[in-house]
Amino acid sequence: MRIVAALIVTTLMAAAAIAQQNPSSQETPSENPKQAATKKKEARKEQPSPAPELPENKPSESTTKPAEPSKPESGTDAEKAEKEEHYDVAEVPAVVTHHQLTLNGKALKYTATAGRLPIKRGDGKIEAEMFFVAYTLDGQDAGKRPLTFAFNGGPGSASVWLHMGALGPKRVVLQPNGFMPAAPYRLEDNPDSLLDRSDIVMVDAIATGYSRAANAELTKKFLGVKGDVQAFGEFIRLYISRYERWSSPLFLLGESYGTTRAAGIAGYLEDHGISFNGVTLLSMAVDFQTLEWNKSNDLPYVLLAPSFNMIAAYHHKLPAGLTQDMTKTREEVLRWSMNDYALALGKGDALTIEEHRQMVEQLARYIGLRPEVIEAHNLRIDVPTFTHELLLDQKLRSGRLDGRFTSPDPDNERFYDPASAAILPPYTSAFNNYLRTELNYKSDMPYKVFAFEEGGFQKWDWGNAVEGFPSTAGGLRSAMIKNPYMKILVMEGYYDLATPFAAADWTMEHLNLDAKYRQNISYASYGSGHMVYIDRAEHDKMKKDLVSFMEKCLP
């Protein structure tokens, strides 16, 4: 299955991310005296190794024969316990700092709180801790102030992207169109921060960022659709309890797999007495039937064609007649894809020779690929094929997360993504520096931008995938019906091939909702890719769209 490939950061240069991490250290935010004292108590942590198999239920060597002075055999329970990773999940106070930001000519004083909240089992024992950075505007009535919980996806990605690209008071400096600048990388005040309209809590999933479970076995509990949703749900409950925000208007904002999570959280917490005023789904991945192409599912090919069309137009690969009015062309391709193209693929081998020829010609005209390529792939063009073939005459590969990006293939990698390669170093470097120098959160533990070395991410528990394809659309629908005041904003980028805009539309149009509930859904589109905010002009639009949406959501 290529489910993970349908998401934002699962292919974001995992090797580069792993290489820049030093997994031998433990979290020690050293500026806080209580934290320093806790540090002395932390257990030694071994170099990472694959999660061990559970010991078999049988007597140990010591109970079956006399003790011997020789070294225990490799693989004994004692050795496995010694090699197993253990993280100190004892609670320590968060690090609090105070700052000022100027937005629209107005000085805003705010407080940043960086720390970890415990995820406990029923008897109170801490199983994991989730790292967060909260930004709260000073001098406000916390009970009336909107509060937004935001996170990225993966699964296996920290929330650095939304944090330092879209919502937080600082953002990474990129070129105006979002392309990579020269190192060293730096931050600037974020003129499109959401802080003037809402307090913000950025949360990292367990095993990413500084979020950790106590050991490898417990980590597995959270590496799946259900465990992930429940962990975030408990985090939100505990945050609004400890920081006394039960009466605040509540919002969720998820990106990519973060939308899978947000949809699930909305349904899960609605059943636990916590309602949201609004949920923003950025670069949506809620129903994987729309994203995961295989021999029995032609739907993603249909939904990819409009995005292929937009990217081909950007790179001047379409006939002149199609590029004069791209709004008109986009609507034309959408209609053609959902009708003629879908019917043709549905016929399968029953398609006549003439129908096949006509479909090859039309698809080539709309997406800019050579007819022989489309013929060779039997009308079904997937993302790797498109990104490899579109600019082959220039020896360039186009981006997956953002089709505007291009680059030669460094090692003829089939799934190399120029967009991923361009954004990873600036965000990683700038955020690590920001944590230590501005938020004063000083830790020797590696901040895991990605967590792909965790064995569990290769065996992510997709839950109801056994029924066909993973989906949290049911949770979203349930939350919308049970809370008819909750509104949904779908944000989509035209140049995004990880979560195509037509796929997002299809998902929302198939929730089986009456008109009463459908009126609570709104859309915003952008001339950029998966991370719509890396383009400055589109980031400005994103902020305006969020403000307008939140105003509609508030009583």
C-alpha cells in the first residue's frame, strides 16, 4: 500500500531528517531549576534499536538451572530490557517567556509557554508526554478568547511547518514564492500570524518533536489512527482543564494527515462533551479512497487530472488555447474528469479502440504529457509518473508537494520531491534555534521533525482500512450532525499532488449530509501547493480566509 505516500511529510526527505538527529540524548530543558533537578534523576538512554519483541511467556534461565558466572546469552530478557529505549516522562514545569509582536501597526504583547503535558492511563500512571508551544495574548479574558489547536500530519511529522510557516508569531524567511533561500536561515515577525484573533497551541504527535511515550512498547499504542486521535483528545482535555479554557471558543486546524486527525478528534471529543466552533482542514486527507490508487480503485486518477492540468499550465506545457483563461480551463477539466474520463476508466477493457484513442489525445492535451506515455500507462497516470515525465525534455522533475518546484534528479530517485528538499533545511534549522534562543527551551533531546526511524511508523495501525480504505469522514460527519453549529473550512492548493483539491471536494460532497449541514462547509483555494502558506501572497490570503471563517463561527 502507498497510503503514507498520499500524505504531506511522509516522503519529506526522511533520510535527511534522520541524519540531522542525535538520538542518544534525553530531554533537559535546562533553564528551569526544577527541570535541572529532574534531569539528574533521568535514566540512561541507550542508542535506539528496533522495538524489541515481547518476551515469550516461559521460565527464565535463572529459574531452570543454577546461576553460572558466564555472560548471559544474547537475546535474554535482561539484555532486551537493557537495550529497550526508556524516556523520562516525569512532569516538569513548562518554560514561560514573554514577547511582543507588531501586527498591522499594533503592538501585541504575548506569552509563550513551551512544555509537555502527560498522557495518563486510568490509574494515573504517565504513559507518554506531548510537547506543545502555546501563544496567548496578554491582557485578555481567557474564558472568552478563541483558542486554536493546530498540528501537522505525516503520520510521523512534527508541527513545525504550521508553527513556523503559517500561524505562529515568527515565520521562516523564504523567497517570496516559497522557494529555498541561501543558508544560513533566519526568522522574521509573521505579519499573518493568527495571534491577533486567537490564542494558539501547537502540538506535536507522540514520537515527533519532543513528544515521547515512556518506552518502545507504549509508543506502539499511539502509532495508529485510533491511538493518535485519543492521545490528542486527551491532550486537549487536559490543556483546557489546566489552563482554564473550558469556556473559550475552540477551534481545530490540521494540515494533511493532520486533517485525518482533526476529523477524528472532532467526532471523538464531541462524544466526550467537548465541542468545537470551527475546524479548518488544510490540504485534506480524510478519505483515502480519493488518494490511494491501485488496480481496484480508479478514483484517484480522476481526481488528480485537474491538479496535473494546473501544474502543466504553470510550466507552459499546455496548448495556448487552454492557458488564456485558467479558471475556465480548470472548470472544464474538472467536468471532463468527473464525466468522460471517469466513464472511460470505468469501462476498463471494454473501452473500444476509438474511445481509447480519443481519451489518450484528450488527456495528453489537458495534462501536458506525451500521448505515448499515457498509452503506456493505460490512461492511468499516477504522481511519480507525472512528476518524472512532465519536464523530462528539460531533465527536470516537478514537485509533488508543490508542482511549481523543479530540480534535476540527484540520484535518479523515482520519488524524489524537489519541494520537500527545498523546505526541510530552512524549517529544521530555524526552528531548533528559535526553541533555544527565543523560547528558552533548552534540551539535549533531538527535536524529531520526522519520526520514521520508529519501527511503528512502518506498521501504522490504519484502523478501518480493513473495510477498504482508511477514513475519518465518519467522525467528521458525526461531529457535524451532533453539533450543528460547528463549521468547516476546507483549504486547498491548486499545485498540490499529495492531497489534490478535487479529492478534497469529492470527500466533502460525499458525507451524506442534508442541506442544513452542508451550509456549514466553506472552501478556500490557493495558487500554491500542499503548504499553501509558503507563498507570501497566498499566506496573506490564508490569514484573511481564516479571520473571515472564525468570525462566522463565533456567536
